[in-house]
Amino acid sequence: TIAVQRADLEDDLTASLRARMEAELPKQYERARAAAARGLRRHGEQVAADSLPETCPYTLDQIVGQWLPGDQHSV
């Protein structure tokens, strides 16, 4: 689950790894975005594939923290 993966990441996240992850986030997001778009197109979801944000809409703190999309109460 997301919670388990985040807990594992928190255990392994050092200051130098965090800096590296922040630097790599745009590249990794683009790879994930391209893979998601291919999968959506393969299933006939062209509009959804074309609607994926060009850049990562989340901060590293949001990704590794307790925040979930649509959750207005935690960051």
C-alpha cells in the first residue's frame, strides 16, 4: 500500500538521498508520465493520456509524506 511504501522510504531517506531524489523528480515523473500515457492509449483512453500534467504536480514532501491527492488537511 502507499502507507507501507512511504514508511519504508522514510526509513531509508537520508539527506543526500533526498537531495538526489529532488533533483531526479522531473526526469522520473516524465518517465512515469510517458508509461502511464502509453497504458491509457493502449486502452483507448486518449483524452486521459493527453490530460496528464506535463510536469509533476506534487512536491517531494507530498510524495513521501502523509498527503494524498484531494486531502486538504495534511501536507
